[in-house]
Amino acid sequence: MVSNATVQLGHGSGGTMMRRLIDEVFLEAFDAPELHAGDDAGIAPLPPTGRIALSTDTFVVTPHTFPGGDIGRLAVCGTVNDVATSGARVRYLSCGFVIEEGFPLDDLRRICASMAAAAREAHVAIITGDTKVVERGGADGIYINTAGVGEVPEGVTLSGAACRPGDAVLVSGTLGDHGIAVMSVREGLAFSTDIESDAAPLNGLIADVLAAAPHTRCFRDPTRGGLASTLNEFVTASGVEIELDEAAIPVRPAVRAACDMLGYDPLQVANEGKMVAVVPADEAEPALAAMRANRYGADAAIIGTVREAAPTGPAVLVRTPWGSSRILDMLVGEQLPRIC
């Protein structure tokens, strides 16, 4: 049960505490079928014949600037990617700012320029917004909310509940880059190799994959809680089991070394420019080729297979290079707060 007293940092982790908060607070209050579907963007009718995908997110990352990006790029890319996971053509964004009194105008201009550049790259328009200024101490400099809307093409129906035994699981590139990049700046850690956030708009990559693999089951960007939370959401929604080949999962050596040092599982670390896709087995190679042909998918890989669930229920298993298997659980509690 969610505590009746206070919200804790773990409630924003992307793991089981966040799942309980969503189920027991937000879904109970906002009882819409689009929310209960559990996907990153809600699909709604658009009279007379169309459908829209709508998603919203709030970004509170600290520090505001980190290797490979800043809160502005993160806000645009994060929402573009959430809408695009539905297969929608992302069209428009809104942005809302909560700014602390005393926040430097030069920093605000830089963040807005970063947002504008990311929107141009994604071929979307920021068409509305809002600004609130709060007293000193009322916010950590700046928070940004973005909402996005897109058109869902006729015949496209993607959902985490659509995974079927025999399907292949793909990821568009190396995992854990964003979380470790933010951690390195926040904690003053130095690594022998530069680690940068992967924040990027992936709507073009998704469109390329759908063209090559038109029967794709679902997409999801593995943000808070990483690959572990994403795949556990899939198996729960679809009632299946996913087995991963650990040796096939791309992780940069520097990220793996940092995770070993900090005691993290890189499969539970946040990403902001990677996409997970589940596709029928006969479309796995075309989907992989489409990912690798995109600038943001050069390190894409087929990492696992969907199987019938065991009698014990849906689960995500990782097959190690030594032939053993381990259960990959969702993140419990908070690994790294204020990551996005």
C-alpha cells in the first residue's frame, strides 16, 4: 500500500513503489480507459475518423546541464518519444515552466534554445506554454512540463499487452548512458572515458522500424527503472515470459564499470534516447537493420525472446554467459532521484 503520510523519492523511481503510486492514487482518481492501458501515450478518438496520441511529462532533473544535454533537450525528447511509442506522427508540444525567483535569465535562454533545437530535429512545433515563478526556495531553479500530441495512422495499434510467444525483443543501443552521465556530474565522479546522456528524439527511428516491420507489437523508451522496468511492464500486461541474452545486451564498458563501482545493475539505470521494440520473429532482422540505419540506432541489437509464461507467472529472465539464469526484477525504491 502507498503510505498515507508522504510522497517518498522512491515513488518517482520507475519501479514497484512508483507502480503502486500510479495504481492506488492516480488511476483511482483519473479513471480513464486510456490511462488503464498502461502505455506511454493515451490513444483517443479524433472525430470524425482519426485517432490522436497524447502524453505529458514533467522534468525536474538536477543538475540542469549534464554531459550530452540539459533539462530543455530532455523535456522535448522525452515527450516526443513517449508519443511516438504509440506509432503516432508527433505534431505539437506544449511546455510549462515553474521557475524559482532568482534563476538566471541567461540559463533560461540557453534552455529554451536547447528545446527549440530538439523540436526542430524532431520536426515538431511547440505551440503553447505557461510560466509560473515561485519564491526563492520554492523550486530547484526550474522545472519543465511538456505535453505532446500526434496522429495515429489508420491500422496502427501498438501496446505492451500485445507481446506473443516467439516474438523478438530489440533495443536501439547501449543502456545506462543517461543515468550514469547525470550521476557523474552530480557526485563529481571522474571516469577514464567520457560518458554522455543519450537524450535524443526517436520518432524518426520508430517510423523507420514500422516501415520495415509493420507488425511490430510495441515500443517503449526505458527511462526511469531502465530496461528492467520496461520489460516487466510488458510481461505483466501480456501474460508472457521474456528471456534475455545478457551477452547480447549493449552496455558501454565505462558504464558497466561505473555500475559495478556504484553497485547498480545497468539494466535498471535510466535511458533517455533508447527504444525497446517487440516484433514478430520473422520481422526481427528487418527491424534491426532499420534501427542500425538510423543515426540513433547504430548499436542496436536483438537481445531476447518472448515465451509462454511459466506456471509461476510472467517474468523476465536473463541468461548469463555461463549458462545460468537470473530473474530481472523491477527496480524497488529509488536508485538515483531527479534523473529526468
